Amino acid sequence: MPDLVIISDRHMSIMKGVADVFPDAVHGICLFHLKMNVAAKFKKVDVAALLFKAGKTYDEAEHKSCMNGILGADPRVYNYLTVEAKVEQWAQVYFPGHRYSIMTTNIAESMNSVLRDVREYPPVSLLDTIVTKLSMWYAKRREIALKMQGPLTTWAEKKIVKADELSRNYNVRQLDGCSFHVMDGRKNPVVDLKVRTCSCRRFQLDKIPCSHAIAAAAKKGVSKFELAHPYYSSEYLLLAYAETIMPVEHEDEWHTPAEISNETLLFPIKRRATGRPGGKSRILSQGEEPPLIKTCGKCKKKGHNRRTCKNPANQND
């Protein structure tokens, strides 16, 4: 599938599954899970802020500066992030596909949270719950898309308006018919409106005009909203939710082939469950360890320590 990007943690089963099922897809790594991997593997090293900045930046020089900071903190972490974790999978500046600044799997974790109370349901009931929830969400978002008046989504319009406010402080010099030198007081990037690029790299990576592109568009007399990719249009949003998920008919209405209805379905062989542990709101990523549960030295109960204990002392001590 062309242009497909899949974001996940570094679990080996996911990495293998993506390679087998979607060999042409670009596989990216979730920054949050990567941060948890680093915290578990290098317990006394705190480089979380540098890691997130290095992952999110569009600027290669800024990325290298952050990585040099990590190298100074602990060379082992630097080697882990550049070699084992593959920097091109988590750093936006080197990512070969289009992430649209989606750096984490938060949306998937939100779905996990929604299903937390029903995940122990029998399979049919669980699937019915998922279908019901998704169809409700689709209907709600379809209604929101229908109410949008402009050519772009409300989110995209707000983002462009915010960038437009920044662009008003820039000085712009036209280089040729479509190229502009934008003096922003920092990097002074060059914008090409024909191929829709900016040397700050936001324009081509997110496919929505950055403040420099908006300043260039104003100089040329082009609408800033026309520079956004059709993906950001209200029309595309409506198309995304145009269909629905139909519920399964009552089993009295099912037409089951004889070769299936005559089969005897046995109970599954009981074994240790794989996948998500019960009661957890988030799956631990590859290399991440569960947090330790404190035991109080005074009352011997778990979940707190002696300093915060309000219970009487354990008499068996």
C-alpha cells in the first residue's frame, strides 16, 4: 500500500508483522514508548526532554544539537537511539515517510482506555461493543464535518491562522516567480510555492503551510488556505466518515453453511494469556519494566512508605 505509515512501539512481534503484512509501509516508532524503553534500560539517565526535542524537530541542526546533549549525558543511550532504535524510525527530520507530526500512539492508547472495562467480555459481546462505539463516533464526526463551512477543517484553519500571525513580522524578498527569501530573524529560510517546500521543512513534511510559506503567499497574492494539502479539507474529512459499520443481525437471521454448523466447537486449550495483561490501561512496550510496588517498613502493607504511613505499626515486627 503506497504512502502507508504505521506507528507503534518497538515490540518484535509488531515489527515482524508490519514487515510481513505491509512490506511497502514505512514503520515509525512511538516517541513515548521509546522514552519508556530508555528509562527502563538506563535507569539513572534522564534525557527525556532532549529525546522528545530531537524526535519532534524539523531542523537537522537542532536534532544534532539534542543528540550531542544525549551523547554527553551517556554514550550508551546515544548508541541505543542511533543504532538499535534506528534514528530514522523515530526522528521526524530523518523519517522517510509522512508522519504529519504524529509522534506517539496516543490515539491507540485512547481506544485501549475506552475498552478497558469491557475487554473481558466474551468475543461476540466485545465486538458488538466495539462496533457500537465506532458507529457512534463515525456518526458524530460525520455531523461535525457536515457543519463545516470553509474549504478546510476547523483544526487546519486554526493552525494556518496562528501561523499567519507569526508571518506578519517577517520581511519577504522575491527571488524568482515562485521562490521567496523569508527573513524571520533566525534561519531566514527559502520558500518555493511551486513545489510547496520551505527550507525549515515544516511545509513539505506536514503538507500544511508554515509561517514562512504564508508570508511568501501574501507577497505573491496567493491564498494561504490554498497551500494546504487536500487531506486537510472538510471534504476529505467527510469522506473519511462517509461509511458506517453495520451491526450484525440477530443469530436467528443467520444463514450458516452446513459444513460449518455441523462442526463441533471445542473449548480452547487453557494456557497463559498473551498480549495485554488484565486491568492495565496501557501495554508495556518492548524493554519496558513494570513499576515497583512500595512496601511500608512500618505496617508492612503495599502502596506507600514509612514516611507517609498512617497505619499502626505491624505487631509481628
